[in-house]
Amino acid sequence: MDYKLGIVGGLGPLATVYFYELLTTKTKVSKDQDHLDIIILSHPSTPDRTEYILNNNNPNPYNNLLNDCKTLKNLGCKLISIPCNTASYFTESLQKQINIPISNIVTNTVNYLKRNNYKNAVLMATTGTIKSKLYQNALERENIKCIFPSQDKVMKIIYEYIKKGKKVPLDLLKDALKNTHAECVILGCTELSILKKQFDLSDKFIDPLEIETEIILNYFNKERK
């Protein structure tokens, strides 16, 4: 059987679950068979992307990502999505090894901001994503100013709460964004996408997983709700 979409998941698991939920709930269907055929490889044992980017002596996640992409390709997937912003650090190298498209969640998000004429944005992301300058460089190319929140508090939200399966205190989120002023806030770690659902955040909070969902459904000509 040929599958349409392949997902390199588990980076982290909650983000993958939420991504699949979005793909399912955002597709306009009248029966089960109207949904996309999807393979999800949940591989949470993949080494931490941020730890490697911050120190290349730490275990490298690249081979895990590459092997998962090859598996999805060999199973007949036509498009690969990796619901992890930090993993976009490896997307260009992965794409050179895989002859089916790999969707780039960072590029897709910045293109969305450009289409909607945003001039500035707060970037909430892992320290690995910040260090890699994936978002900063892409935003700069589109003349969108990048504003940073309290990085210590952002990492606390991700690593001490979401990755441990704990609910994030609203006051911690507010503290992380204290004294930041921008048109929007990029939830630039797919773990942070959980916050939009947990707190029913306004449209000011831009969720890359929601954008990725739109991109994929458009790619496969699926009607959306």
C-alpha cells in the first residue's frame, strides 16, 4: 500500500500526538476513507536536537532522522513532515539524501508571516533553535524583526513541564513573555504548540504545527474545515 504522508515523530511525543490530531480534525470528511493515509514513526529515543546543536560532542540525532526518512520513503510516502522546529537544523542535509520532499516547518512558518504582512515577532524556541539561527535568518530575509523572550523561562516550560508531562503554569508563560512587545508570538518549538490548546491562546500566538497542517492538506488537495 502506498501512503501519502510520512511523519518522523516522537520529537517529542506530545507534539506528534497533537499534530496527528490537527491533521485529523482539520480535514473535512464524510467518512474514514476521506482522511490521509499516514505513517507515523514515533522515535523518542532519537538524541536531543538541542543538546547536539549546543555541543557537537553530544549524541548526533542525524542518523536516526535519516534512517526514519529512508524508511518512510521506502514505504511509499510522497511527503515527509518532521514536527520538530529544532530538527529543521538537519532538513537541508536530509533532503540531499531523500528524493521526496521534506516539509520545512521553519520556512513554512516564516512564509506565513510574510504573507500576512507581519513586521515583528517574538520567538519562543529551544536554545538549540536559537543558536542555529534558523528562524532569525529566515525572518531577517523577509525583513521581520525577531524579539526574544526570557530564554531561561522558555526552556523551563519545555524541559521541566511539557517534556515531563506536566501542565505549564500560566504565570510562567506570562513571565517568559514579560516586557516583549510584538505583533505576534511564534511558538517555535512543537512542544510549545501544546500551550495554545491548553490555554486557548489568541491568534496572536502563531503555531507552526497549525501552519504545517494547512501546508500538508493543501499539498494533497484535501478539503479543510
